[in-house]
Amino acid sequence: MSQAASAQSATQRWTDAPARLACEDLVAGYTRDIDILRGLSAKAWSGRISCVVGPNGTGKSTLLKALFGFLKPSAGRILLDGADITGQPPFRMLGHGLAYLPQRPSLFPYLSVESNLKLGLWHARPRKAMLAERLERAYERFPVVREKRGQPAGQLSGGQQRQVEIARSLMADPSVYLIDEPTAGVDPQTSETIYEIVQNLARDLSKAVLLVDQDIRAALAITDYVYVVKNGAVFSEGAREDFGADTDALVARWLYASGE
């Protein structure tokens, strides 16, 4: 089999596999008649990481906001395990098992780390036993969160706050993660830790992860399937195997998509 045929079959295996979350021909924007997403389609599979890359302003973060219900699509649909959940509000998406981690910090800075974690289950009104169990589970997975649990969240470093955000989301045991720029503003050493955590969400916990990132090389190292977005639509896509061990091919596609 030729290299081209092998690459094609790798992508085909992914596109044919049933997805946990999928959007089809999504159109959405912040102002009437000005669309940021222009027919974008993407998928996220359980136990795998899908990554969306592309230049600034092309719709990557807008995609996650539309998927989580912050923006109501004007066309297209969003499917979770085949069921249409298009246009439902964020609290409904949370109830469906979606977790959204925005690029900017989303913790309550004056509340303790533990209080922030408890807010991850506010919608479920859990009993004390369940809450204690979920807290202990979070502390076991994130030792630094246990260590800092009594401190105001705003006193933590950027990398520590990101770990608290992920630990808080795990309190609700979601099945799908929408993650926007997880290492923005974080030092390189801490970034490695964050990427390991994101990878473990898929590999160890079988979560479906849709990751938006500008650090292409770092993201590609943990990614299974890649979407290159241009002008609100998918410009190029494929399984990571298609791009080979060297990421230059993907970087070249990203640069071409941005017009640089």
C-alpha cells in the first residue's frame, strides 16, 4: 500500500468511527448577519483528542462557545451520541455531560480552592457523601489542589488555577471536554504538566476532548485528529498519522490557512 493510500485510510477510519460529539455545517456569530462560523463540521471521539488549529479570528473559540450553548447557531446542528442538542443553553449542556474550559481563568478568586471545586456540582445538589467522594477523587488526581485547598483561588499561579479548573469540571464527571488554549499565559514547564493532564482525560478517563490551541507542536504531540480552520470553516483535516512524525507539514498548512 502506498504512503498516500495508508494516510487516506487512517483518516477514513476516524471519520467512519461513531463520535461522542459532532457538529455538522455549523453557522454562528455574535451579530446578526455576520457569521464567524460558516458551515464548520467537527467531531470528538471518546478516549481521543481532536484538536482545532488555525490563525486568530478564524472561529476556533467561537466553535467551543457555540457547542456549549453560549451562542445559538443559526444553521447546522450539534449531536451528542446521535441526539440533537443544538441551541440548548449552557446549563443544559452541563447536564448532558459537556464541560467547557475557557481560555481566561474562570475561578472565583476570593473563594477557597475547595469552595471552587464544590461549585462544580452545584447543578446536581449532591448529598454530603457524594460531595466528599468527588472531592477526594479530585484531590487524589491533583495533589497540588489538595495542598492548596484552603487558599483563595486567586492566590494560585496560572498553572495551578488551570489544574483547579480541570479538577472542578471533573466533579460533575462529564463525558466531553471543550478546552480553549489550556496553556495560555503558563510557563513552559507547567505547560507540559497541563498537556499531560489533558492527555490523561482522554487516555485514562475515556473522555472525548475537543482542544483549541495555538501551540501546534505541543498540541499535536497528544492529538489524534486535527482540524485546520480558515475563515470559519474546516480548511484541512486528518488523523495525526497523516502528517507524519514531523509537524512541519501541519505548520505549513496552518501558515497557508492564515495567508502568511
